Amino acid sequence: MNTGMQASNMTTTPARTEHWTRAELDELVVGVRTAVGAHLDWSSTAQLVAERLRRHLPSPDVLTAEERLGAADGYQSHTLHVEPDGSFSIIAVVWRPGQFTRIHDHVTWCVVGVIQGVEHEELFDANLNPIGTSDNRVGEVSGFAPPGDIHRVHNTAEMTAISVHIYGTDVTRIGSSVRRFYN
């Protein structure tokens, strides 16, 4: 059975780093901070941040065994880092089999790296016509920036999927990276 979850119901836990060493997190944070500090357009920033995440993509043990289980009622996110000035945040998202997002777009650029399982992504144009799909697998990193970021993510596999998301804002402050949902 598919279980969708709107961002307003998404569970977020506070920042923590017990399983991913502080040095590993610091390396990623410094790289992202440098990319964001270049003050480029959103698309270029997403590309630079994607390069940093490719170099520093963690393993699933960035989360505790309990956190890696996810939640039965929808995908679950765990905050790994929020930049003090609010310019970016790093979030791990856990998707049980069958869980998905609604079609949506974003308030800012985003970079995603899969660290466990497969995330199926459907892309849409501004009129919500399907324009492509991809199965994002372990080790794959992608980024995007509005406009042109309308998509839906679905765990179509039989195992739990986990991904690391880096957003160009403090999503813990604004509550979600989603700008709007589409029907």
C-alpha cells in the first residue's frame, strides 16, 4: 500500500552526528559553505553543492539503526546540519517501500544523494505533463533549482531508501522545502 505524506506531516528530528564522524560532517559543511559563498545563481550553486556531496556522500550509518527504519505513516526526515545563517541545511530522508511525495516544486535549489535503496523520480513541465523519469540509485547525486523543478519522488523498491538532501535554506525554520503541491 502506498503511503503519501505532505511536508506539513513530515517528522523532523534535531541535528545530530553521533554515527557520522564530526570530521566527515565538517568536510561536507565546509564544501557546501564554500559553494554557497560563491554567490552564484541557484542552478550553478546546485551544481557546485552536488560536486561537494559526491565527494562526501555518507553511508546509511549517518543515522541510527532505529532512524533507518523510517515511519509507517510517511517518509521521515532527520536534520544533520543547519548553517547558522540559514543559508543551507542538510537533511537525511528515509522512505519505506511504497512511500511517495505529492507532485511539488521547491522554494530554493536542492541537491540529493542516495545512500540506500532506489528513489524513483518523475519530472513534470509547468503544465504538469510528464517529461521524464529516473531511478536514482546508491551513490547517485543530482541537483536542481526553480523554475523547472516540478517532480514527485516514490520508493518503488522492496527495501527502505535513504537519501541526503541539501537545501538552500533552513528548512527547519520554514517547515518544508516545498513551495507548492500540485494535483
